[in-house]
Amino acid sequence: MLPKINQTMYIQAAANGEPITLRSRVADMDNGNIFIEVPLNEKTRGLYRAQQGEPFQLYFFTQDGVKHLFASEVTGFRREKVQLVSIRKPELDEITKDQRRSFLRVEANLEIAISIGDKLRFVAVTEDVGGGGVSFQCERKWPIVQNAVLGCWLLLNYKGGAIAHAKFEGEVVRVLPAEPDRHLVMMRFKDIADADQQKIIRYCFERQLDKRKD
């Protein structure tokens, strides 16, 4: 399948012979090209100046967590209110699925607000987060069981001080005993807007890049 308008794209390119990871967003497409916003270098946080004919390896995630990859190249530029970079639109048989690993998952202690039904609400801290779900610890007094559906609001802290919220419904996959009087709750996303899911994926990539620099 092809990426959609507003889909976040991740790009592997090379700068001075060194591999770099870029992030962009699909702004438009026509019969032969996909038009993306000027890519952002995930490491330097600066805009990346693409060159005509430059090869790109691109990938994106569908809502069910499947990574789709394809190779392309820069075919030109289009100036509107902002400049767009055009890349060759791949044929469907040029796009491959990588189902060996789902979404990237990273350890992260983020604040998450949980609601159980209409009356019970509490705040917990995540153990890890990913584009397919999260896990968190909470007190055992909260009536959380396998297959329960919880309303969640996740607070995301990006590099540079930016803050975002992601809202979703999570389905409980497992409940395990953790510290005394605490549960470890593992959830997968049951209902999440694509924009909120992309916020979480962006956070995970930032954390992964930070780990590589350590």
C-alpha cells in the first residue's frame, strides 16, 4: 500500500558518506510523484537540503504496526507556501512489508492518565512505550483485568522542551504482579487517531537516536 496524505515518513539518506535518519510528512501526490515536506534531520534537528536525483530509502508504519519500505529518489522540488520535495512514487510491488518487528518500543517513564469506565480515574507512570501500545505500573487496588479497555491520555516530552498529548483507548493484554501491591499492565492500542500514534512513534525514534549517541 502507498503512504497517505499527512503520513509521517522516515528516510534513510547519506550525508558526507555517513548514514542519517530524516523525518518528513506526505503533503501531496500525483500520478508519478509523492510530495513531502522538507525533511528534518533527527539528530541535528535541522532541515535537510535534498539534491536532485539523490537516492532515498523510505519507510512508514500503518496503524496496525506494519512497517512498509521502499527505495526512491528525489525528482524535483515544488514551491508553494512552503517548499516541497518530490520523490518518485513507487509501484505497489516495489513496497515491501517488514512484519518481523512491529513498532519500535523504548523504555520510558512518562505520565499517563487512566480512566476505567466513567468514574474511576488515576495517574500512573509508563514502563515502556511504542507505536503499538504501552505498559505501566499501578497500585493493585485498581480493578484492571485482561481484555479490559481503558481510556488513556499520555504526556510526551520531546527534545527541546516540546510537549504533546496522545489520547487513545488501550486493551489490556496482560496483568502481572510487580512490586508489592503493584501491577504491571501491558496494553495494546485498540482505538487511536493516526496523528496521536505518530506523536508516540516520533517520541520513540527520538529516544532511540539518543541511545545510539550514548
